[in-house]
Amino acid sequence: MDLLRNFAVLEGLDGSGTSTQLDLLKRRFLSPGADLPPLYVTAEPTGGELGRLIRRALKGEAALLGETLARLFAADRGEHLYGGGGIVERAARGELVICDRYVPSSLVYQGLECGEELPRSLNDPFPAPELILFFDLDPHIAAERIRNRKEREIYEYLEFQIKARRRYLSLLPVFRSEGSAVVQIDASRAVEEVAEQVWAALKNMPIMRG
Ligand code: TYD
């Protein structure tokens, strides 16, 4: 697995606050006078054809086998990385690309659903991010944060999220051994404090130092 420079990903349980932090980050990059690289914020599943099918399955509207979902996530990721205007192209031309969820989500979520081997082999060919920010949060607190959401997706129940946190924690050393910098974010803190932790980690990327 190659390392993709200028590429950072946010990972964590459902309800760990990654989307909120990405919104804040976008604003920070827009503030006048900030001498920062161009930022491209994106997410998986994507808004493309495959991503939309995945979203329907996550809502329980399309009944698919766990294995099929694992393959769809990987196919969506392939398009996201290598399609026109995709992650690889942008990172190569000097944009800072930040993605809400990536390979680790498949290794954790699909790993729990259909065993380690399939998501591992499907995702092995994809590049490793330069930086992985793991938003760590007690699953009970994460569940409380998403309790009032209108729609509940197939993975959003406490027992699954407890297992997901365990699996994330056990995989962090593996990601490090594959060359990614891994930073644990204490996602239980106030939004501004989490933003500072995120900023401190991003600042260390060579692209941010100009
Ligand atoms: P997310 O966008 O974080 O949730 P939402 O937009 O509903 O707040 O992710 C959607 C769900 O998809 C989440 O439960 C994690 C899951 N997922 C996987 O199972 N495997 C993957 O490879 C990815 C990228 C996401």
C-alpha cells in the first residue's frame, strides 16, 4: 500500500462529530489572509451513483448482502480516488484533500459484518492516507448525540458501535505500521477544543508548512 501525500482522513463512530469539524475547517481556510493551500473536503460514501446506492442500503431501503455492501464501498472508493477530479489527481496537484471516512471505515464496519478478509483484500490496493485523525468517543455518548436524528442507519445501534470502537482501537497500530500518521482526537471535548486538536495535527503535514 502506497502512501498518498496531502491526503488526510477523519474516522470515528457515528456521532463522533467529524462533519461538524469539517465545516469549521472549511471556514478556517476561507478566512482572509490565511496563507494556506487549496482545500478539498470530501466524504465517503460519495454523492455519486454508487454512493447513492450505498446510502439507500444504509437506510434499509435496498436489501443487500454485507459482502455486496463491502464491494460497493470499495467500488465507490475507486471512483473517488481515480475518477476525474478525484482524490489522487487533486492531492498530486498540491491540494490538501480531507475525506470524511475512508478505508478504515470499511475495515471496521464491513470487517465486523462480513469478516476481516474481504474488506482487507478489496481495500489493499488503495493508497494509505498521510494522516488519519481518529475521533475517539465513548459509544454511549456518541449514541446519545445521534439519538434525535430522524433516520437511523443500519450500523447506528449501540452494540455495533461498541464493537466498532474496539476494532478501530486495535487497528490504529496497523495503520501506523503502514506509514500513516495516526492522531487520536478526544472527541468528547467542546467543539472549539476539538477544532484545536484537529488543527494541531493538520499543521504538521508538510503541505501546511509550505
Ligand atoms: P457517515 O457519512 O459518517 O454517516 P452520516 O452521513 O449518516 O452521518 O457514514 C455513513 C455510514 O457508512 C456510517 O455508519 C459508516 C458507514 N461506512 C461503512 O460501513 N463503510 C465504509 O467504507 C464507509 C466509508 C462508511
